[in-house]
Amino acid sequence: MAAVSSLRPQIQFADFDKVDVRVGTIVEAEPFPEARRPAYKLRVDFGEAIGIKRSSAQITRHYKTDELIGRQVAAVVNFPSKQIGKVMSEVLVLGFPDETGEVVLVSVTHKVPNGGKLF
């Protein structure tokens, strides 16, 4: 079982409000063999205002590329871009660790418009 980390220091709502978490639909998913740990290269559509963004996600344990297409996921869209191998990751797709530490994606239970902001 994966260890549960301790709580972080308490923050103010203004701190939380700085993190821009949006919903988007995965429109492309492909293997990322150059990654150090097994991962996929994703393209996620966040709607007209934000557009389609790239990400790298270590989600190969629970997901196949063809199963990801059309899935809505939550992602942080206001981090600076980060070079991950040959991929420039523009957003951080969010997930929780399962009992072995493998990532399970955060997703919505009902379809919502792409680009919707978490509140």
C-alpha cells in the first residue's frame, strides 16, 4: 500500500485560486517510449479560450491509449511549460495514486464543457 503523505501547511483561498484547474477532453494519446518511466504523450482540448495542450502522463498501468480518447480529465493549465524528454509538457494532468502508487486520473462523472474551471 502506498504511503499517505502528511498534510501540507494550511493555505488561504487566494492561494488555491492561483491554481487554474480546468477540464479538457483527451483528443490524442500515444506511447512515449523515450520517457524514463512508462508514459503517454497526450493532447488535451480545453476549449476555444485555451485550445489544445500537450502533456506527458505516467498512466500506462491503468489506461490504454485508445481508451483515453474522448475521456475528460482535470489538469493544471497555468504552470510554466516543462521539457520532459522530447515532449514540451504544457499542462499537468491530475491523478491520485492507487494502492501501489500507480496513477488513477481525476475525471468528471458527467460530461461538462471543455475549459470549465474547478471551484
